[in-house]
Amino acid sequence: MTQIWKRREALERDAANLLGRMLFEFSRLDVNVGLCLVWVDGGANLEHLTKTVENQNIKTKLDALSKHVSAKLPIGSKRRSAYENWISRTHEIRRQRNNLVHGRWGIDPQKNKVVNVVGLPTSDAQQITEYSIEDLAAIIEELRYLQCELSRLREHWPL
């Protein structure tokens, strides 16, 4: 029994560390998407766009970015496809972030899994997702990739 408690405590500590790191990465990504938006057209409307974008959530920012991509980049072009792929992956990680932040957490030491539950315990619609420590680390790597890719897109194909 002591071994299970030690495994549970270690798993919870490792998961909490990774979840905290994720919050840092999510917030960096959110800020970088905002900066991408305010610098559209070389920052010609920087002051106005800053006031518009600064209080938007990341979904609204991604939707605005999508509109700029559609308006400025030709259909079927490599650059438009690259931005659209990036936006799609970022929406996926955003949805995952919502579950991670708004769900509740538990530990299953027998399976060596961290458990995220979204929804009330009394709800039939409750969603349960199990994560290994490696799964959580992979989310951080995806966030880092998305940040690097956004930087690359902005450098090669500014909007």
C-alpha cells in the first residue's frame, strides 16, 4: 500500500509540474497569436488593433487570423495552406487546453495515468481522458512547435 501511495504522489507531482509548464506555453502562444494580429499590414493599425485584440480569447483571435489568411492569401497557395494547417492544429490544442483547465484531476496509480474529467459527476455527458506523463509532455512539445511554426510563418509570409 505504501508503494502505491508513493507512486500516486510522484505521479501527481510530475503531472502538476507539466500542467504548470503547459499554462506558461499556452499563455505564450496566446500572446504570440495576438501579436500576429496587431502586426497585420506591418502594424499600420497597431494602436487600434491592440485595443481590439488585447481582451479577445484565443478562439476569437484564431477566427480573426483565419479571416486575414482568407482575405490576403490566394486559395491553394502553399502559404495559405501552411497558415490554415497551423490554425487547425492550434484550434485542436485550444480545445484540449479548455478540457485540461476546466476539468478536474485525479490519479490512477495502478495504470500510472493522470485522469482529467470534464463535466459534473452526476452527468451522463461527463468526459474522462487518461494521460500518461509522456502524453502531457507531448502536449508541451506541440505547443512549442506551434509557437516556432507561427514565428516561421510570420517571417516568411507576413500578413
